[in-house]
Amino acid sequence: MKVGILTGGGDCPGLNSAIRLVVKRLIHEHDAQVYGFLDGFRGVIEQDYKVLDFDSVSNILDRGGTILGTSNKYNPFRVYTKDGVQDKSDEAVRYLDKLGIECLFTVGGDGTQTIAAEMARKGVPVVGIPKTIDNDLVGTEFAIGFKTAAAFVADAVMRVRSTAESHHRILVVETMGRYAGWLAMYGGAASGADVILIPEIPYKLEKVADFVAARAKKGRKYSIVVVSEGVKSVTGKRVVRRVVNDSPEPLRLGGIGDHIANELEDMTGIEARVTVLGHLQRGGRPLPEDRLLASRLAFHAVDLFLDGKTGLMVAVQNGDITEVSMEVPHGKQRFVTMDDPVFKMERSIGTCFGY
Ligand code: F6P
């Protein structure tokens, strides 16, 4: 038995837990040969892999990052070469076939699973395993890494709260999350943020300023504003930190926190500071909850392969581990809706969403 595994897109805590389970189970139960492709699809395009044995995945259950490396640049359908952009997907398919790969486990977010779905259309047997701190993959309620990242956001907010209170300041905390507000909303809800701004709801700064000023009037002279990097105001645009041209997803967001802090200070007369959490949200050990989720998802992914079922992504639905067609997350993103239970819960206690 020969299988491949790769981790693609931005890293997150819990990737190694998933790799470990796939490798250990398939070796333990089936004496399989497991090829770990390096740096996501780069390893498939450039035929770069290492064979993973039992020892190579020992002691990695709680290690941050990914032992296989990752990349959010390589896509076999759009390879940037010195002669321009080329489609090397047929080459990749032939290569996997030649190696005798019976299943390719793709641990990744929407970019990776979209590529995996297209490889599946070309006949490659794939099983996707969802990961992303953004939690924006369609088809699954939770992805590996999200809960650890949200816990980090919550911890960071709790830390800035005490200094905000001592100095009677507005403290703006900027999170990642791309175009979805899950990370800001869960992190903010778990830390009692006063204001949570998410991309799904265009914000009005006047509403936020009024809310902060009203708190100050009532004696609470500090406020915590959690803002997702992808937000935009009712009139404004998103703030883009950089453009990565050779990436399938070229825009890198970030920087909105400064703008919001400056404007709020001007509008309320209350001193404001900003903390940008950045890549700290992606690093470090996965929480036990994420280690378990990653292991359970990987276990189910192996089950599917052993049952001869591919072209699927494992998923969490209604709290259970299940699977969906790879076509479900293909090219889409999952957003916070107004009927989300956490959103409704926050609204019920008057948390300001800037509208
Ligand atoms: O998708 C995960 C993520 O961390 C986003 O939240 C963020 O916008 C982006 O990746 C950052 O990408 P990079 O690692 O290229 O800076």
C-alpha cells in the first residue's frame, strides 16, 4: 500500500497531529509506505518528498507548524516559471500515478482543497483534511487550528484588558481571518470584548465611537475593540498590507487596526493603542482539543480511503465527524451569518458590531 500526504496553505497548530495519525495508523495496520510531499503542492510539482516511517512522526502530536513544510504559493494548475504561468497538472497526475500513490491526503484550507478537488476531477484519489485558523472552509463547522488560534486571541485580549483599564484607553486588537470573522468573533466572545468588527458586517465608525463614549460616560473609561483584518467600513475599502503576485490568493490583508485606533481617538478624545496579533495566531502548540480533532479527522480520512471512498473531505457537522464531497468546499468560503449562535449570543448582551 502506498499513500501520499501533504500540508498546504498557511500553517496552523494541529497539522502534525493529523500527519502523525495517518502515518502511524497506515503503518501499524497495513505496513503502508507513506510519502510526505514537501511544502504542499510544490512537493508534487517538483517531485520532492520524504518517506515517513513510524519514528519520523514520533513526538510530534503537540508540535506547532508542520514537519512537511507548507506553502500558499504552489498550484499545479498555475505554476509560475521563467516562461510564464504553466499548467503542470497533467504532469503531476502522471507523477503520482507512476509513484503508485493510492490516495493523496491533502491537509489544507480552501485553496488546497480547491486544488485537491480539481486533481480529483482528473482522477487522482484524494481525501481532504480541513485546517485553517480562519475557519472559513465550506462543509465543516470546525477546521484544525481554529480553536487554538481563537484561544490565543482570547488570551491576548484578556492581557490587554488590564493595561487598557489601568490607562483608561481604547485598545484595538487586530486579528487574522481573511474575509471571514470567525477568529475575531470567537476570540472576542471568549474574552468579553466590547466591540467586535468582522468582515461580514460593514462597520460605521460613528457607531463604535458612540458606543465607546457611552461606556466612558457610565464610568467604564476603557474599551476593547477586536477587529478582523478583513473588515471594511460602509464607505471604505479593505486595507491590504501587501500583494504576493505569484500566490493563488495574492492579497495579504492587515493594517486596519491602526486606522481604527487613530480615528476612534480623534472621535472620542480617549487615547487609543493597537496590538496586531499577526502570525502569533498561527504558531505554537495545538490545544489538546485541536490535537484530538486533527487525530479524529485524520482517522476518518484513513477509514474513507480503506473503504475505497475518495474525492471527499472529512468534516465536522453537528459536532460529529463525517465527510462531504470535495466539490463542497471547492472555490468557496464560509462566512459568519446573523443567525450564528455565537453572533446572536453576543448581540444579546449588547456587544457592538459597528452597525
Ligand atoms: O489563511 C490563514 C492566514 O493566516 C490568514 O488569516 C491571513 O490573512 C493569511 O493567512 C496570512 O498569510 P501569510 O502567511 O502569507 O502572511
